[in-house]
Amino acid sequence: MSENNNIDVKDEPIDDAVEWDTCCSHSSREFVKYIITVSISMIVLIFCLFMIAVNPNDDNSIYFSLLSSIITLYVPSPQINKKQKP
């Protein structure tokens, strides 16, 4: 006997227009996440630059590593575009 073991999967659309009610505004979920990510990144960048400037003779390799990892989030990776044949 063969049984039909199909599972119905309902594709629910991802709703990017979901608004979060924050303390003073109604903002989209993606915008709030973006602003938080950028804010934390800027705080880490400023902290690393400050620590490197204040302690130039110490081992600052951890701060340079943090700087490079944060920068790689915002710099797009290089891509080679293929020429399309006419």
C-alpha cells in the first residue's frame, strides 16, 4: 500500500509594512532594526578609534579587528559583471 504523505505548506507573505509602535512614533519594523544596527555600529567604531588614539603604544589589535569587521558590513563585496552577448 502506498500512502500519500504530502504536506500542505501555506506560503504566508512576509509583511514588510508591519509597524511597531515605539515611544513616540509608528515606524516600520525594518527601519527600527536598521537604525539600531547603524547606531550600535557607530558606537563601536567611535569607541575603537578613541581607544586607538588614547593608547597608541599598547597592543590595539582587538580594536583594529573590530574596526575591520564593522566596515565589512557596509562595504559591498566586489563582483565581476559578465558582459551580455548581443
